[in-house]
Amino acid sequence: MSLSFQQALHIVTTAPAPRRRPVRDVVAMSRPRFWTASVVMAEIGFVLATQRLVPRGPELVVMAQLILVTGPLLWLAVLAVNDAHDLASDRLNPRKAASPLVAGRVSPQGAVRIALAAGGAAVLAALSIGPLFAFGTALVVALGWAYSVPPVRLKARPGADLLANAVVGVLGPLGGWVAFTGGAHGFPWQLAVLGVLAAAALYLPTTAADRDADRRAGIATIAVRLGPRGTFELGFALWTASAVMAFFLSYNGVVLDRSLLPVQAVATPILLVLYRVLLKGRPSFTAITVVATAYLVPCAAFALTYVESI
């Protein structure tokens, strides 16, 4: 039995509004699962700068500020504005069905205001660490907005979307270095290349996971342009280049200690197999998380040998 227009209008107008849960929604938009990456990069920067594993004294305060800025504040600043401008594709994406914007608990305008507040708070908090660190923080916020907001919208520019996300691989450890040294001089740029390669390789599967929704929404991401096979093979090539470069740096004792060779010999084929098996086609974010977590093993080994070699 069909409803009359008046009955349908009554149902729509009397339907309960989405239940508000502002704190939980703000936290959800910042994607807490990504904060771990910020902690890891901050720790790598600290190890490189101090040749120690654990902060002490005033360093504990700096580390806490560093994690606050690069963790919840920066992720919220860039992801909330991304949610605001990706709402059309997110509504077509089953993975995003429970997100605050798709569920109607936060409006696109509200998400933009949250992103502005988080970005401003991140830069202000970064100033207490130092002007160069604050400049880098503002640069990341600007890059995040350029990725999401028209008319620049790097997300819809294949290649530019990859580069915008790959740069995180260098800015993270570099930010930690700057926070504890006050400048960029002496930073081991070989590790920056490794970080860029790994970050790019891990970003590409995320575009493949959302490819169908982005394509239906008319967003020309790199995965939409290259297709699942091309996106996967490019990611695997970058992942392989990162692993091979790490092996040769260790072999030559450049930044990576030669004692890491046994770890590299075991970890490299495992990382390649995990990527090849888990991330082909349209990978789940659980699979991406597994591969990213496995990458932490050689990172931890590097930190230990870097400290012990001093």
C-alpha cells in the first residue's frame, strides 16, 4: 500500500534527528588509528636527533607537545576538511556509512569549522616548540587543505594526490628532528627518501579501497585513473624500492647499521610477500594496517641499532 504525499511528509518531518555526540564525533573524524603513525614518526625523529630511545627531563614535555600536534590536532585539521568535501563519495562508500557526516550528525560546514579550529590550535601549540616547527605544521595544514578543497583539490589530480601523501614520510621524522634540535641541519636525508617511498606505497592501497565510490562520485583519484592492477603494481614497485634501498644502506653502513643486515634479509621478503598477498585488488583497511604494522619491525630494529652503535 503506497503512502500519500502528506503521510510521507509527516514521516520525514517527525523522524527523530540523529543523536548528537559531539566529542565522540570529533574524535572519530581525527581517526585515532592514525595517531600511532604520528607517535612512531615522532619517536624516529627523537632517536635520530638524540641517539636515545627515551626522552628525559624537559624532553618529555616536548615529546608530549609533539605528539599532541602531529597526532590528534593535525589529523583532525586535515581529515575533517577532507570529510566535508568528500561527502558525495562517502555516501556511496559502505565503509563510511557510520561516519559523523554521512550519518548526519555533523554538517559539512561544521566539519570545516572543526578543521579550522584544529589547524589553528595545531599551529599555536607548535609555536611553543619553535618557529621552524610551527612553520612545518602550518605547511602540513595547508597541504591537507590543498588535497581536499577545490579548486586545487589535489585528490582529484592523479599523481599530485600521491605526492601530497608521500611527503608525510619525510615531514614526520623531520618534524621530530626539528623539535629536538631546533633546525633541519644534519638530518639524514637518506631516511627521508625511504619514508617517502614507504608512505607512497601505503597510500596507494587506500585509494584502491575507495576506488568504486570515488569513480561513481566523479573523483579522478590515481586509483580511478590507473585501475586496480596499475595502482597495485605501482605501490608494489615503490614498496620494493624502499626495501631494496634499506638493504643497500645497511650493507654500506650508511645511516642504517650493518648489524641490521640479518633483520633486512628476513624482513624484506616477508614485507614484500605481505604487500603482494594482502593488498592486491581492493584491499581492506585491516589488510593495509597489517602491512603497515609489519613495517614497524625493521623500524624498531633500526632504532635499537642506531642507539647501540653510539
